[in-house]
Amino acid sequence: MPKADIHIFAIKGIPEIQPHDDFGAIIMECMRQVGLRARESDVVVIAQKIVSKAEGRIVRLDSIEPSARACEWALQYRKDSRVVELVLREAVRIVRMERGVLIVETRHGFVCANAGVDVSNTSAGTATLLPEDPDRSAERLRMQLTQTWGVPIGVIISDTFGRPWREGLVNVAIGVSGIAPLADYRGQPDSVGRALQATVIAVADELACAAGLVMGKTNRTPVVLVRGFSSARREGTGHDLLRCADQDLFR
């Protein structure tokens, strides 16, 4: 379970990531330059965008031929029909499509706006897609960093999601490796001795959200190191955070 004190360090100096860059090596070099050495149970939180760029998940918009449906929607709400078409292609199911907002379910199982298709912080005329398998990306990076540093660490790949019923965006974990993404308190006594019935905390999301305070959106700080969090288990993936459709009252 988490310790009392958690510290978050910005990893400065991350350059613009290009397809096929070894961003694991880049992270390690930038940490060396700022004088940070990894410790056991540290968690590296990485913005999805640089993972997508390194994995070549970049699409030139001029290569997209929008469908009639995408064109109609784009015209109605003054959107780029090519971006709308990408969203429709990345979706396995449309959850809500109205007032210029597209909420869809991706092939990963995420329910989010625009299927994670993003035109911010990328070259003009391009869009980025989510990694093909964020958990696999997190595991690959964790193995690389652990082998080099010689200490077991965790890795979280985060992205910015909106939330039903709440204003504002927060960072959530879409890929996890080396930590348990959920802390299950069910059966443990509360402060007055009653057994907790439904308390399962999404600690990976909480770490991603805390890291987002340091990352910002305009700080060019897509990687942070979280120190002081400890997990009783080191197993689990981001997929564990997805609620099954038959248990979801709002889909």
C-alpha cells in the first residue's frame, strides 16, 4: 500500500520524439542529466503521446479519405472530416454522438472522446493514435529500464480523459506494468471496525493523475518519476482498470 510521502520529479529535457526512437534510452539519459537515479519501487509515468510517436502511430491527414458519414458530421459541427473519419475507424462502438462530441469505445476497451485521436502537440497535418497495446508498451519499457537500472520499477502510460458528471480533464492509466493497478480494501476494517464492502482504489489512475500536475499540457514534460509509492503486488495491467460492460450501469 502507498507510503505516507510521495514525491514527483519532472524529467526535463525530453526531446521531440520521432518514430522508432529508443525513448527508454532517452528517458535514462535525461534522468542522468538531472541527477536522478532510480530506486526500487519508483514508478515512471509517461504521456501516451510520446509512446505513440515512438511507435509510429502517426497518420497524415491528407492520406485519409473521409466517408459520407464523417463529412456530414464534420459539416454539421465544423470539424475536420478527416479527423472524424479516423475516430470512426478507431472505434468499435459509438457510445454517444451528438452536439459535436464523439464518445466511442476503442478496440482496447477504452470509452473516451474521439477514440484517443489527437492533433495537439504533433506536426501540422498529422494526428496521433493510441498505442496498439499500451500494456505491452509499458511492459517493454519496464523491462528495459529495470535491466539497465538493476532495480524493480513500475511503468504507467497515461492519457487525458474526460469524466461523466464532472467538469475538467484528468490523466488516467491506459498502460500499466510492474505495479498492481488496483488496491483492494474489501474485507478490511474501517476506522470504526466495520468491514469495507466495495472499496477498490484505482491507484494507477491516481498516480497518473498526480503525475499530470507536474506534466501539465504546455510544460513539455511528458515523463515524470513518482517515488514513495509501494504496492504489495507487482502484477497487473491497465486492462484491469476497465469495467466489464455487464457491470457498467451507464453503457
